[in-house]
Amino acid sequence: MITAKAHVYGDHIDTDRIIPGKYTKTLDLSTLAGHVMEDLDPDFHRNFTAGDIIVAGDNFGCGSSREQAPVALKAAGVSCIIARFYARIFFRNAINIGLPVLEIPDHDIARGDMLEVHLETGKVVNQTRQKTYQATRLPKVMLDIMQAGGLVPYLKKYNDYQLL
């Protein structure tokens, strides 16, 4: 279970808005984390506390297959992302690195709302508005991948062969 504050954004937030392309040439996670959302929300780092939740509208993570976008969000301390709908490659990249993502097509979550997220059931309780949402349930294998910390740790844990 995750309990944290919501940081809410609109529709069609592309990967360049999540992490500007000029920073994607580094493997340094602290550099990526330090520039998350800076073009979209210059106050993001001032208002964000590690463990908080990002909430968005339709098509979050659109634009490119850039894996740095979910990596940067996870490195910045984002505990979970809730959106009405994700660009499919972003959704899968997030799962692959162990960043929890849930889809709630009809949410009306507002900035600053306190959310209680139950990943296994997909239930999200908005403690501020006294409202409960049901996210699209994730298949067990996707939950297992996220709970293992990503695809590579999952494969190491559940497979007997050596990874390269």
C-alpha cells in the first residue's frame, strides 16, 4: 500500500516533458532525477516529496519509447503514477523498471489530494475527497515484476538461468 500526496497534470504529457531530451545522454540517475518535470512544472522539486504520486489524464508518457522517462521518475522518488490512460510503451517501460502504474479512466483526483493506493487490488482511496476509485487490474505477472523491482530482478528471482 502507498499513501501519499497527488501531483496532478493534464493530458498528453510526453516523455520530453517528463525528462528533457538534452538530459537523456547520461546514465547518472541523480542527474535524471534532478531534471524531472522541469519544463512542465518548474516548481516540481520544490513541492514534491519522495514517495508522492503523479496523477495525469490521457496518454501519459506519449512521444517516444525513451526508457529514461520512467527511470527518471523512479529515481526522483515517484512511488506510483495514476493516469486515465498511458502511452503503451511508457506503461510497459514503467512496469519493466518496477515503477507502479495504474489506469483509472474516470478519476477526478486534484492536486494535493492524499491517496491510499492498493496495488494488488487496484483500489485507490482519495482520503481528501472520501472517494474510492477502481483502477484497471494488472495481471499477476505485472504485479510480480513491479514488486520484484523490475523485469531484471524478477527474472533473477524466478528463473534458473543466468542473465547476461
